[in-house]
Amino acid sequence: MAQFLNRKHLLHDSGFSLMELMIVIAIIGILATFSINFYNKPEHKVKKAIMGLFGDMSKTRAAAVKDNSEWAVIFDLAGEQYYVCSDPGADNDWTTLFGANGNVIVKTVRFDQYDAGILLDSTTFGSNDIVFNPDGSCEAGNVRLTYSGVSYQVVATNNGAMRVERLVAGTGQRW
């Protein structure tokens, strides 16, 4: 009989009460509110875009080394986008993007996919492109993205090493 009572006792005490479930849902709602506000800040939007660009530039460099051929990232300042290209095309000119002699475009990224206000601010690469050589080296320079006064840039050195820097608003100096 004691065994029967213990089983009956277990059946009535199992599960969650309505109050416990409501408390858990309230906590999840509060956490979701903070995280949504946290990721809507301009800082996070431009950082997400610059990290995407940094990743694509790193993958382009790795592809150049792997394929033992030149690969390039071409920046379209007016169109707020960039192209990853695996071949300069028949005219052997990285600046010819389209047409019969155009580059072989592997990937196109528009910055408005991150947010409509993200600007491809500037680049110091010649002809607005960075060409990675088969040994991983490239021309030194940087490309800058800005959103609501927050700026980040990807800096590339001659040996192909790259880093992301945050810039102080209005000065262009590293943070």
C-alpha cells in the first residue's frame, strides 16, 4: 500500500504549474527585448558588414593561393557593393567587370543586405580593387565602411595580412 501511495503522490507532483511557466516566458521575453535592442545599434550593423567583407577578402586570398592564380575583390563605390572575381577575363583587366571581356565573378555582395544605410565610404586600393597573388601577397591599402557615424576598415598589408580596425568618428584615426 505504501508503494501505491508513493506512485500516486508522484503523479500529482509532476509537471510545471501555470505560474512557473508564466515566469519563464516573462524572463525569455525580457532577454529577447534586450538582445533585439542590442543588435539594432549602428555599431553592430556596420561591424557585421565589415566582418563579412573581411571574411570574403580572406577567402579570396586563400583561393588565390590554392588555385595558384590571381583572384581579386573589386569595390563598386557608386553601387555600394563588391565583387569577388577569380579571373580578369579575356582582356586581362580586373577593372572590366562585365561584357564579353569581363571578369569571372564568383560572388557579388551589396551592403544594403546588411542595412540600407551602410556606405562603402572609401578605398585606398588602386583602381578600387585588391588583387591577391598566388603567393597570398597583395597591394597594401584599406577599405572603409560607415554607418550612422560609426566607421570600420579592413587594412591589408603587402604580404596579404589583414586586420579590422574601428575608427574614431570624424577623425579617421584608429580607435
